[in-house]
Amino acid sequence: MKLIKRTYFLTALWLLPVMFIGSIFCFYMIEYIAYEETDEFLTYEMERLLEYHKENGNLPDYHKVSDIIPGLRYEQPLFKDTLLLETGDNEMVPYRMLYFTINHKGRDFTIVLNHLLLGKDDIAQGTVLIIFGLMFLVAAFLVLIVNHVTRKVWAPFYVTLGRLTHFKIGDPLPRFPETTIEEFGALNATLSALLKKITNDYQHNKEFNENASHELQTHLAVIRSNAEKLLNKTPEKSGNLKELQTIYSASTRLSQVQRSLLLLSRINNGEYSDDVDVDIRQLLLQALSIYSETIELRDIAMDKEIQSCHIFIDAGLAEILLNNLVKNAVKHNVQGGFISLKLTSFMLIVENSGLPIHGQPERMLQRFAKGENGNWGIGLAIVSQICELYGFRLSYEVSGGSIHKITIRWR
């Protein structure tokens, strides 16, 4: 939810109880004013009648008052509420009554005046109209004012946010706008310092990885080359042959691991960002052709259901993803086993026979996960990292003790 919408929502929540309390206050205020005005009108009428009696010595005509009650005396004027039948609407309506006494020729006469009152339903209706009218006006002005203020006050923030969103590690540092708002100025200064440190750390880490990779590959190449020379020169019956083969194999595996670790580092650093529309079907067929000879030698049965599939991804990472999946299915298979591949526009399923795994299969997606027969390597960790980078859903299941199933959902 955007900040402006959140502001409207919270403001509306706070306005609801305010409007409720205001409606109650408005109801009683209208009722009070109605009574005040009615009592004032009846009081003026009483004073005019008293003045009339004082000047003329007569009681007023009967039709000018509600009633004249002889023999009844009130020491002070008395106001009462009552309901009278309104013949036009055939319903009882509220009236305000005023009782006061006039002494005429030694006898007391109580004069009764009345005036129509506002009904509670009329007051409630008026209150609702007033409150809803005020709510509409407040909401309209709130939207206009907040939008206007937001565009002006928050403009530097949105500029900063836009430049920060489009910034990629390794790009030149963005320049944030100058602002007179102290909080936004502090935010921009903090972001600039943070991005500068992150960029410097990234460059140093990248240079270290590249230098370490170069030096390691150089020395590993020397070790492999010399080990190979010694293997060629050493007689088969020599006792050193096994040790030389161990050195050569270890240096080869170490070189592969080093390249894989460097690849993981580059993926984590976001160095692969040249995303294009990739034909996954074509790349999968290429990966199968690379390991076709090994599949035949190990007598592995293939079951393929490969449909057309196009994914927006870096072409190099897509190739690495598929090669590692196929390599894992072949390498960790068993003699005379099987591999089943199913590719659709929504998912890729790689199922193969293999050695049994005890425990959680998901741990095989971690780096250098260990099984009962040794290290599983780093191939699936690279697959997991690529899936995480692009938001693919990856799952690893083992059924029947030794049937391994990897599922990648593209969407």
C-alpha cells in the first residue's frame, strides 16, 4: 500500500469516531436550539398577552391562545412538552406548551400557549445530512490538500526512491536531489555513504575473487600438467603411480570447484543481468547431447517429454542451469538406471534413479552437501541460486528410497 493511500485509510479510521461523537453533539445542539427558540417565542407571546390585559383589562380572544383554564393558578410560567394530533397527517406531533396565570377581576385564569416542536426524527435526519455533508467536504478537501502537499513535500523522496530502484551494483553512484527538508537530506546523505561503501566492498570482493581465481587456476594448471607428465613417465608397476593419479584427480576436482564457487559469487553479485528470451527446449536437448555417451555407457534408460518453452533469463545462466541438472541426473545415477525428463511452458521435471538418501532431500541443494557415499558437490547449489535469482520455485523429492525428483516451476 502506498504511503498516500495509507494516510487516507488511517485518517478515515480516525474520522469515523470523531464523526460519530460529532453527530451526537450535533443532534443535541439542534434540539437545544429548537427548544431555546420555541421557549423564546412563547415567552414573547406571553409578554404581549400580559401587556394586552394590562392595557385593556380584558382576556384575549379565545382563538388567539390554545386554551384558557379558569380557577387554575401557576405562580411561575411553566413549560411542558406534549403530543397533539395533526389532522393533516393524522399523526401525533410534538408541541411545546406554556402555562401562565392572569388575575382578571379577582379570578385566576391560566392561559395556555403552544408551538410546534421539531421531532426527534426530524432532528436525526437533519443531523445525518449535516454530518454526511461535512464528511464529504472534509474528504474532498483532504484528498485535494494531501495530494497537493504530497506532490510538493515528498517529491525529493520519490526522486531518491526512483534512482535507488534503478541503481545496480557496479553502476556509477547515483546523485540524489538537494532538499530543504532535513529528514530527506539526512536520508540522502546516509544512502550515499552506504552505497559508496557497498560499491567499494563489491569492487574489492570482485577483484579478490578474480585475482584468487586467476592465481588458483594458474597453479592448479601447473600441478595438473606436471602430474600428467609424471603419470606418462612413471611405469605402471611403480609404487608412485597411485599417488600421482590422486594428485591429478584432486587438482582437477579442485579446479572445477573453484570455477563453481566463482560462478556462485558472480550470481550473488548480480553480474548476470543480460536477460533475453531463451529457448529452454533447445538448451535441454544440447545438454542431453553432451552427456549422451555417458548415458549409453552406463546403460541409462531415457524417457523424454519435451515441449516448447521460452523463459526470459540470462542465456549463460540458463545453459548452466540445464547442464547441471542433466549432469547431476547422470553422475548420481546407477548402472542400468533411468532418467525421466518432462518440460512444459510452466515447469521442468527431472526424475532419475540413484542412491538412497536419508533425511531431508532439500539439504542436497546446499553447497557441498554430503551423502552416505561422500560429497554431492556444488552443482545443485548453483541450480538453487539461479532459481532464487529469477523467482523460480524449486523442489527436491525422494520417493521409494532412491527415486530422485527435481521440479522447477517457471511461474
